[in-house]
Amino acid sequence: MKIYSCETHINRALDEFVAKEETFPNMEPVKNDIKLSTTCEYCEQVPMYVVTNVQSDTTSS
């Protein structure tokens, strides 16, 4: 599971992840090139974070 989230919706993304996956998520900043083609899962804002259960290649280095 991978959830892209803006600053406003990060708590909702974390809560949803824990409820569905029943485990603690990783929350990492999104790379700039991913921000150009992706929006927040809950609105049309630019995503600031990706919430996932594994190290993602969509996060900053």
C-alpha cells in the first residue's frame, strides 16, 4: 500500500494505513520529480509525503 499525501491530510493517510495494513507505516518526503505527476490521495494538492510499508524509490535521497 502506498498513499501520497499533502501536509493537510498526512494524519488521515497515517490513520488509514494503520487501519488497513495493521502495521506501522514509513512516512517519507516525496521526490520533486514525483510531485510533478502525482496529487494527494484526498485532494488536488501536491503531495509532500508518501506513506508506505517499505522503503520506496519515490522518496528523496
